[in-house]
Amino acid sequence: MKDYSKWMNPQTNQQQKQEVFQQYHYDAKYKVAYHDFIIKLSDSIHEYAPNVGIRDIEHTQIKHMLGGNYYLQGFTKQYGKQYRRYILDRDGKWHEVPSPDWVGLGYESNDDTLKAFAIDIYHEYWRIQNELRTTSANGNTDN
């Protein structure tokens, strides 16, 4: 026979409603913070890596499970070998990690870390261009 006691327990029901309510507000906070963050990142890339558009950078949405019904949201950005994972914590602070193997929230992100990522993308762009030129030049001499 199924145990329905937890559905009837007002304290448990109230706690579940509170958790959903808190997650709902976090999701709203994430939506606004994400929009603002992408604009800052796009501006940094435009300034420091003008040859690369924000759409040239691979983007993947992620959810970082905390347990229970709680999760944090974020995304990854990758251009060539340059990788960053960004996660918004419950307090509205962005955290970033420079490697896909990293476990945890990582370092707190700020304007300088965004600019540093844009500069890394700039260098990666030229590394890729040099590789393409070398490959093209080698391909032309083999014919």
C-alpha cells in the first residue's frame, strides 16, 4: 500500500512549496543575470577579439544539481581550445572554471576575467588562422 503521509503532512507540503518558490525566483534571477552577462561578454569579445563574433563561440546551457529540487544554472563557452564554464550561484554571483574537468563552482567571475577570456579567444583565433595557412600552404606544395 502506498504511503500518502508525506502528502498530508502540512509541514512537508509547506517546505516543498517554499523550495519551488525559491527555485522559481532563482530561475528569474538567472534569466536577467544571463542576459546582462552575455552582453558584457559580447562587448569584451568585440573589444579584444574583433575578428570573432559571439555566435562563432560554441554555447551549451547546463544545470548544476545541488540535491533535492535545487539546481544552479549556467553555460559553457568554447572557441577552439579555449573553454569556460559559467555558473550563477544563489547570491547572483557568476563563477567560472577554465577546464571541463573542473569540479565545483570555480572562481568568482568579474570584468577582468571576462576580458581575459576575450583575449584568450583572440589568441586562439590567430592560432587557428596560422594552422589553416600552414595546412593550406602544405596542401598547395603537395600538388
